[in-house]
Amino acid sequence: MKQSIIIVFLTIPYFLFSQEPDDIKTHGLFYKGSFAATLTINEDFEIGNEDDEVLINPSAFFINNTVGYQFDERTSIGLNAELDWHSKQGLLFFPTYLSLRYNIFVDDDNIFIRGGYGRLLNLGSDFEKGTLYKAGVGVQVFDGDYKNSILFGIDFSRKRFGFRQTEKLSSVSVFLEFIVF
């Protein structure tokens, strides 16, 4: 009886304290949702003209969903599904791609670089088929408990599509993302 009481009193603290979560989560699965836009300068804009023209116009919009895995404080990969609409060209793309993000500076806010490669899926007559290359740089800002975060920065993307992928579309976009960890 004494032995079983001693075992119970020794194992209770073990189970109580082993369930305490880490203060900072450094690895595991995450979900990321993002919105990005490519901005162009309006060539018809004149200072002082009262035609309600604006200097900067959006020319493309990107909506992205990512499921990924963070290996450590610096490295993560993600599987992305994105919808791209280029309004000036009248083009629709649905890229699925694998991305890699590496945090160059790890601190309260991380500075990172990232890249990706994938395919443009042909989901119908409105969508173009081809390949996608992506590279970017940005900042990751954490919430109070260092689990969820907001990312913002710029991305360069190149899409190759058309007959034998001879048509190319390059764009620089500004992104805003939210990660749930």
C-alpha cells in the first residue's frame, strides 16, 4: 500500500507539469491566408487635374491559402493554392506550388526571404496552364503569445504560360498574410 501511494504521489506532478504548453511554439503545422495586389502607376494622372484620377492603380489581385509545417525558428515549407486575377490583361491563374521560407533575422519580429515553384492549373477555359516561380522578402510580426502572426512584404512572381510556355507575365506585388499556428 505504501509503495502504491508513493508511486501515485510521484507520478501526479509528472503528468501535471508535462502538460504545460511551451511559451513559444517553434515547430508544427500552420495555416496561412493571404491577400496581395500588384500596383501600377497611372500614366494618365496629372497633378492638379480634377478628373478624380489616382496615381497608383491595382492591376492584379492574389488570394492565397497555405497549409505548411515549420521545422524550427528559421525554416518552414508550405503547400499553396492561389487564385490570381490580372485585371488589365484579363487573365486568370490558379497556381499550386511548394514554398520555402527562411527567417534571416530571428527576434521579436522576423525578417525573412522566401521562394516557390509550382504549376498553373487549367481549371477551365478561363484559366491559363503553365509554371510559376516566386521570390519575396518580408517581415513577420507576432501577437502577444508568439503563436499567430502577421506577415507583410513584397513578392516577385513570374508566370510562363501559353503554347509551349512562350508567354511570360512578371509582377511585383505587396502582400499581407495571417498565420494561425
